[in-house]
Amino acid sequence: MNKQGRSQLALGVILILLGIWFLLDKSVPAFHVLFDKYTQWPTNLLLIGGVVFILALVLGQPGLSVPAAIIAGLGGIFYYQEITGDYGSWSYMWALIPGFVGIGSVLAGVLGDHTAHNIKRGINLMVISAVLFLVFSSFLGGWELLGNFGSAILLILLGLWMLGSGIYRSFRNKGE
């Protein structure tokens, strides 16, 4: 079966399963009660991210790992905010989104889509996202893990990392 046929078959099966789910949810009260906690905001975003990732595996489309990671990551952020009531954390939590893209890129690379390029790009995005998150959360009062000088130290370390990787890249290219 070719790739388009597999995609259509997988989509058809998913639509049938969703239809059965909705039918059971509306007609069997015990089913609704059992799965109610999994269909509430924001848990449903985590599940949708998982479904998109499973689609990536079934359809042989590793690139779908990126949107799957973004959806699940946003679900994780919103879940944290729902549990803690810390809705103001969005002022620095958005900095994690490039890291979710990085996780998706690494997963796509592991699944065979331009492996070396995607893994390298994904790791870079995760590092940049982590630094942005720590800097913004320090500035905006998210948490005091880094103390008074943590943001400055992180910026210096990020600058040294950028400088070092640029120097390494220039010497590596000279040797070729």
C-alpha cells in the first residue's frame, strides 16, 4: 500500500474510532463518567498531542512530531496553570514553546527525518528555550532559583556558548 493509501486508511480508522467514542459518550452515562476527567480542559490538549504523535508514527510522517510536541507542551503549561492557579506565569512560560519545537525536531530526527540536522536543531532550540525561560522567569518574578545575579550570569553563559560555538565552527570549516 502506498503512502497516500496508508494515510487515508489511518484517517478513516481514526474518524470511526472518534465517532464510536462520541456515540458512547452520549449514550452510555457510565462511559461519560469514566472518561470525563480525560476530556476536560487542558488534559484534552495533552491527549490531542499524543494522538497527533501516534498519527506521525502510523502515517510514517515524522514531521508531525513537531506540532504534536507543541500541542502537548501547551497542554502541559495550561495544566500547570489550572492546577496551581498561577495564570500570571504565562508572562514567561511562553519561552518554553521553542523548546517544544526542539523536542518535536529531535523526535522527528529519531524517527528518521533528516536525523543529524533535526537532532542538532532540536537540541539548540531546547537550550535557547531553557535559557529564555530562566531569564524571563527571573526578571518577571517567576521563581527565585537563580537569585539576584542569575539572569546576568545566564546571559553571560549564553554569550560564551554562542562565542565558543562560532569559533569552533570557523576552525572546523577552516580545516575542511
